[in-house]
Amino acid sequence: MKRLLKVIVALLTAVPAALAPVPSAHASQTWSHAQGRLVDVRILENNSPMPLYSRGWGWNPDRRYFQAFEGGHYAVELRNLTNRRIAVVMSVDGLNVLSGQRSCLARTEPMYVLSPWECATIRGWRTSLDDIQQFVFVDEQSSYAARVGKANGDMGWVRVATFEEVRPLAVCPPAPAWDRDPSGLDAPESKDERAQNAPPASGAPEPARKEATRDLQGGGRGELSRQDANESVPGTGWGEHRFDRVERTEFLAADHFTDQLIFRYEYASGLEALGIFPHQHRVWERENGSLGFVPAPR
């Protein structure tokens, strides 16, 4: 009887250890991509996939986070998962990447059309059928949205909405005489025109911040309510020019999007404040007995 009692006591004392809280560094999961019904999405930096993180159980399962590196370029890779054409409306910092206007992810906005099984990489703000300005991580006050007076509650967010085609339509080649594209995409601009439409230089006075009257699914940085107002947070800037040719086409989109894939980017300090740790700490590597490959000596 005494021996049995000792066993029961030993088991009871072991339970609290088994139920000990898991460190927050292990609370988030990691993905290399986010997949919807129509499209698969990866965030690229220097053509390499960036890890995507979640906030663990109990948070929005459709939301992914990735780390911003100041001065680094990033791109969004879209892969059509279907055997039919689809359309994609994409917004960065709340602005449509084709028109630069505030986006509601609506079927009436300018959008990219992907052929069956096509993979396309969206690398920047589109300024014509031939040109883009690359997405680059900058401080929020230097972001494209802030510099053109369109800062809003969706700063720090990338959203991808996919639309199915109501009926197939023939692809229309570019018209010989350029007028305003009915889809919202302007005709190619000259270099002088692009210079006039570019945001002001970073040294120019910043316009007053305008908050959005409506936010999509709780966007914005409200989750960091205790964040110091002076702490640096990232935005997407007006990066270097790059040739990136596209063509116009006809596409009749369904009334409502099929997928909405949501991504948020923050500097490492912001991800830590949210309970997300982009890099595993060496202490936990030692605790788990994890070793990497042999590094070169310094």
C-alpha cells in the first residue's frame, strides 16, 4: 500500500510540469506560402520565399505575418491553381497596386488576370503597361501611401483577392490610339509624366495622415496599442524603376471574390511585440539539442 501511494503521489506531482505553459517563441506556426481556392501566394525577397508566421491558436487563421527589412525589396508571387482564367485584385498599404487608389478589393478595380496554371510575380507599383516602381521596405512616414497623402488604416497590410470569370471573353490586343483604359489602367506615360506623378522626394514635408473611414476586417496597427508612437514601423515605398511588360485584356469578374488572403509585415521588434519570433533563439536550440551545420571560422 505504501509503495502504491508513492506511485500515485509521483504521478500527481508530474502533472503540473506536463501542463507548463509553452514559451511564446513556439506559439506561432511557420509557412512558406498561403493557399486559397484559386491561387497560391508566396512573399519573395531577392527571389527567395520569405517565411510566413501566424500568432498561434485563437487568432485569425487566415492572416499571415512576415518580417520587413528596411531597404529590402519584396514581391508577391501568384500561382493560378485552376485550369481557367482568374483575376486578382491586390492592395498594399490599402492602395490598389495598379491604380494607386484606395482599395476595397472590389470587382470594379483594376486587376491582374492569370491564365490557367500561370505563375506571375508582382514586384511593384505599376506606372504603365511597361513599367513598375519596385516594392521596398521603408519607414511608414516615407511610404508611397503617406507621401501622396493616402495613408490609411490598412498601412502595413498586403491583401490578395481572387475573382472567377463569369464567362470567357477573347483577349483584346492594345488599341492603336491610346485613351484611358476602361479598367482603370492608364496609357503608358512618358518619363517626364512619370516624374510629375511620382511621390514627392523623401525630404519634402509629409502630408497630414488621413485615417480610413472604413477598414477591411480589422486592419491597421491597432493590435500594437501599447506601441510607442515614436517607434519605427514599416511601410512600402516607391522603389527603383523596373521594366515589367503586361498587356490589356477583357475579364468579366464575378460579383464577389472567392479568396481573400491577408498578410501583414512588421520589423522584428513589431513581430516580437505580437508574440511572433522570426528567428529561433539560440537558448531554445541548446534546450532542444539542435545544432546547425559547421560554420566558417571568423
